[in-house]
Amino acid sequence: KLDESVWRTVDRGVHRVLELAEDLQARGLGTSTGLLLVGPPGTGKTQLGTVVANELLGTATVLVPGTYVTEHYLTELFDLAADLSPCLILMDDLDLIAGERGQTNPHRLREFLNVMDGGLADRSGVVVIASTNDHRKVDKAARRSSRFDTVIRMEPPNLEGRLAILERYLAWCETALDLPAVARATEGATGADLKELVRATVLATVDRVTTEALLEQAAEGRWRPAAQVTGQYL
């Protein structure tokens, strides 16, 4: 469950840009944009991109390049996207091709910066949604405006969000469950963590899910910070 502000940002930065592409082009305002999704694994970055892609079905072309393509055929990818525009490109793990200088292939980084500027490939009518687990690993030049106009931080869900996710994954369960208690016991868990929590409980109870069983699994949650051990041992 994402905050409503995220959906408003996506609507403005993706749907509206593509819908008003001709008007923007006529006014010299540019018809391309980039959204960078930042957050730890399991917070829904890839899922958000998939939702947007499904919303554009029938109105725009969606390209989902693999790592090999982004590493070796980046310019050709953007040329193809321009030919197929309006077009959305979904790119996971941006830091693999646009990581900090000295931490990634310099030629690959230069090529990425150039295609995002339109220097090596036409970006007309092309929207890029890219993701990274840690924005600090992405080169600062790649994160600036005109390359990525908007940065959306994807954080683990709050209490309300965790409750909504649990309700979704347990909608089939006919047993009375105290889901607010489970939501309170899972602070820091991502949507992926909560899905795995429900799955593990189903397997452990042979499909006899109870509040107690959910709380037992929550107590073992891998999202919890590791205990800090201090002192000396002989």
C-alpha cells in the first residue's frame, strides 16, 4: 500500500507527460522525463513499475530491458524507444549501469548520461522509471534534473499500510484474526516480508492460520535488526 502522494506523482510524471506529449513538444518543453524509485528490497519498486505498465496498456509501448541489454545496447534501446513512442522504459538496479565514478564501468556511465540527455539517442516521448536500493550508489550526475526529474522514496509501510497488506493476503482466511495486533508486531517489515510471513504461517500450520501463529512467525521476522552482542568471552 503506497501513499496517495506517490500515485499523484506518478500520474503527473508519467501519464500526463505522455498524454500531453504533442502540446509539450509544440511549446518546446520536452516530452521525456525520468522517475527514480529509491528504497530497500521488498518495498514495491518493481511492483509499482508493473502497475504503471499495466495502466499504459494499449496507449504506450513498454520496454523492460534485461541487464545484458542495458550494459551493451543502451543507445540502441533508447533509439528503439523513441521509434515506438510514446514509450515507457522500466529499469531495475540503476546503480549497475550508473554507479558512482570509480565503482562502475566509466564507458557505461558516460553512455547512460548521454542517452538520458538525448545526445546519443532521441528521448522524445520516452519516460524512464528506474529503481535502486540505495541512491547513494548512483552517480550524482545521473540523479540530476532533466535526467531524473523526480525521486520517489519507497519506505517500508506504516502501521496502516501493514494492516492493509495483511488484510489483502489473508482475505481468504475464515478464522477470526487480530490483524491490528499482527500489524503492530511487524514494524519495519516490507510488503514482501508480510507476504512471506503469511506464506510461512500457512506452511507451518498446514493452512490453519491463527493470530498466535502469525505472531509467532512475526517474532522471527528477518526484517528485525540483528542483536548487538557486547562483552568478552573466555
